[in-house]
Amino acid sequence: MGTAIGVDVRGDRATDPALDAVLDAFFAQLRDIDARFSTYRADSEISRIGAGELAEDDASPDVRHVLAACDLLFEITGGAFDARRQAAAGGLDPSAYVKGWAVEEAAWRLEDAGIRDYVINAGGDVIARGHADPGVPWRVGIRHPDDPAAVAAILAVSDRAVATSGTYERGAHIIDPRTGRAASPELRSMTVVGPRLGFADAYATAAFVMGLDGLRWVARQPDHDALAVTSDGRVVRTEGMDRYVVERPAA
């Protein structure tokens, strides 16, 4: 799905000779998911459904599960997330949910192998489990949209997912599916923290589409919080985000 993914394992398992095999299985599962869900591959199930070559009812169980989750997200977000109209061309594109979901699914390979302290970075979206060092949570930097070498905030997280949606890398590629036009110019980025990366990723996309109202919307979602960088460079956040923010550098 056009995303670089890295894994950092800590604790005793970091030197386990069997770790390489576990990571091989982790990346193999991601490649399998990519083959079925990528919108860049004409032979993926998602592309074939979008082209009318495959009926949803005939798709694999994973694809049916993801599309059902996306339909639920459409309802939860009042249409601000719509996998069936998320792409600029208006076609089927569940990527804003499926990337996080895919990483979560592959992460079970690590959990099943007894690995408890790890972080996965999928193109800036993060799953942080356990601790970086004994008793020390992972630190996740949120890139400032105006400077790739600067951060808008640093978060301390354990057993959390962190997802960011924005226009600073790919331009105005996020479409408001309710209007078919580019999302509101109020924001440069929206970061959501929650228990699961699939939903955090989708919520970040939906909240970005909502603009500043997206912060209030995320605050109403159980166990989720958000931080946004506005078009004029301000860093604003939900009240619950205070428990994660350990540093907010000057913009």
C-alpha cells in the first residue's frame, strides 16, 4: 500500500534467535494483505470489486470484514469516512482503515510468539505495546507539518495506537466524501490516539475532514483523543490528550 513499515522489539525477545522467523512471518502476512487490498494492484480483491469484476459476497472473509467495518465507520462518523467514496475518483478505497487493521493483524504474529514490548511504525502510524525499557513508555514524535525535521508534540504511550492524517506530504489528497471536494483547509494534520490502529487511522481521516469540529468529535469517542495542527500553525488538542503529551515544542 505504498507504506514503509518498521518494527522495534525490546526486552529479552530482542536477542532471541527465533526473532527473525517471527518477523519474516509478520512481513509475509502484510504482503498477503497487500495483495488482496491494494488499490494500486489491478488484481487485488478491492480493485476487482471496484471494477465490478468480483461481487462483495464472493470476496474473502477478511475483505468482507473490512468492508463491513468501513460501513460501520461511515455511520459512526456521519459520512465523514466513506471507503466507498474516499478516493479522489470516487471509487472503493478502504485504505484509511485497512492499513491500520493490516498492521494489527500482522502484529498478532508477534504476540503469539510471546513478544510484549514492541513498536511498529507504518508510515508514521504507530502501534506501541508494552514498554521501550522497563517501566518506560514508548515516545512517539508527531511531525510538524511545516518542518519535516521538527515535531509538533511528543507523546508517551504504552499499549496505544497513534495515527496521523494530513496534507503536508501528498497535498490536498483527502476528499470530504460528503461533498466530493478536498477536505477543509482549517487543518494541516490530525493525530488520534486510541486502543486500535485501524479505528485510530480511520478516525484521524474523518476528524481531519471535519476540521476543528473533528477534535470535539474525537473527544466524544470512548478511549480516543486527538491533537491537530491548524493551517496557521497552532497546535490544539482534546483535554484527554494531556495524559500523553510530554513535550510540545514551539511551532
